[in-house]
Amino acid sequence: MPDGEAAPIPAGAPGVQLYPAPFEAVVTLLRQGIDALAAEEGFPRLAIPPVVPRALVERAGYVKAFPQLLGTVHSFAGTPAEWKELAPHAVEGGAWDSAQRAGDLVLLPAACYPVYAGLAGRELAQPERFAVEGQCFRQEATSEPGRLRSFRMVELVTAGTEAHCLGWRASWLETVAGWLRGMSLKVEIEVADDPFFGPTRRLFQAAQRAQELKYELKVPVADGLVQAIASANFHKDHFGEVFGFTGEGAPGNTACMAFGIERIVLALLHAHGGRPAEWPRSVIDAIRGDN
Ligand code: ATP
Ligand code: ZN
Ligand code: MG
């Protein structure tokens, strides 16, 4: 464990940070811990790039539900003559970006979306499982500690029948709560909702809560600031319907266990102090999952 302060360093824009070596050493321990929890069940790893096809988030319903959070990838597709008009602005500080156009990619908003799209057309006789990690982007309105625009999300994902996904989600919620409590974090499990945008917000949030589709594991990450450091989600057959895959003949159900990597590290720094090299051995062992 490298010596020194782990606190993230501001990168010059709200919600974007740089991470010193002691912070990253804790990230490495967390990945080991999650791997240890997941080892028995077995989750093939799938590497996820930080961009996804725009068509994917449109089909998944993300654009409709969370237009305020989505980051689109724009680029200049004009001619050299058109750029000649704009080029001076790039030097003098003007609207050099006035001809940028949205392309066929957007920034990854959550690590699990590409997994569901990848199941398109499949008939799942057995549940599928994947372990993923993504660099996610969300255009958050505020930038208190732990509310980043660029952050890492590790997810364990499954697809299959409704009964499988519900049982899987309940069991992972307990497993992860136990793991986090083993690190001496004060964990509250709460039914939660997502920040749907616009006039339908309350209706969608009430429906989501009534069906208990989302559980959050909430922990203090700074003085007076409690945040979800992980969430356990059940999507019913939403992704099976939109991407066209089935579990035992019916539209496929899905569930995911998501870990907010930076937030878990912040919670640990808040609980055990800013220098991980000075944390008790028992905390390190608990994170890594050797008990
Ligand atoms: P919140 O309610 O705090 O906005 P969320 O419901 O949007 O969180 P999810 O969509 O469930 O979060 O994302 C999975 C996990 O990713 C969260 O439990 C959290 O730990 C982490 N996460 C979500 N948004 C951010 C963010 N803006 N910065 C850092 N981590 C985040
Ligand atoms: Zn997910
Ligand atoms: Mg959010």
C-alpha cells in the first residue's frame, strides 16, 4: 500500500478528478474483493468501452428517461473550407464548436447496458452472468463529493427468468451489505428510484418504488453526506423486450449489482482516515475478501 494522502485531486472541471496512487491501491483491493465474492458463482468478464452506440441508449429507453444526464459525442464533419471560418475561434476563444454535430456514439451512462444489447436474439436456456467495469459519464447537476461526471462502475449482471433474477438480486444485496459492513462501513439498505426527467418524474419514481425495482446501499462518504455506494437493480423484462432475448421462452428478465468505485473508496477514507497505508490490517483483509 503506497504511503500518503489518497484524496482525489480536482481536474479543472466539476465532477472530474485525478486519483493518487493510494486511492488506486484501494480500487485494486475493491476489485479483488468483488472478484472474491463472485468467484464461486462464476462471472465471465466482458470489457466495456467508454462509448456506446447512440441507437443502443435510444432503444434501451435511456434518452427518454434521463435526457439531462446523457453525454453525446459530437465532432466536426465539415470541409476544410468550413473549418477555415471557425479556426480563428479555436485560438481566440470563440464558438469554434458551432458546427459540431452529434454522431453515432454517446458516452457510456452505466456499465450494464452494452451487456443487454449483446444478448439480442438469444434464447437463454440457462441464466447468463457477466462481470463488467465501465468508465461512466453522467451530466450531474451538482458536484458535491462523490457526485462525479466521470466515474467507474463495476457491475455483476445476470439475465434469465423473473424468478432467477429476483432471487439473484436479493442474495447479492445481502452479500454486498455483509461485505461492506465487514469493512466497518455503516450501511443502510433502502428502496430507491431514478432521476426521471420532466413531468412524468413522480409517476415513474412511484411505480419504481412500489415495485421495489431498485435498492441502494447508503453509506456516509463525507461529513453529513450519505450516498448510494452500490445499488441492486431488477429491470423485469424491459431489456428482454427491447433487445429481443428470452429466458426459458418468456421475454428475458435482467438484474444487476452495481458498485460505485469512487464512492466506496470515499466512504472508506471517511471511515478510516485519508491515508490507506495506516488503516488496520483487518480493514484491508475485509476489503480484499480474505476473512
Ligand atoms: P444517485 O441516486 O446517488 O444519483 P444512482 O441511483 O444514479 O445514484 P445508479 O444509477 O444505480 O446510481 O448507479 C450505480 C452506482 O454508481 C451507484 O450506486 C453509485 O455508487 C454509482 N454512481 C452513480 N452516479 C454516480 C456519480 N454521479 N458519481 C459517482 N458514482 C456514481
Ligand atoms: Zn446496471
Ligand atoms: Mg443518479
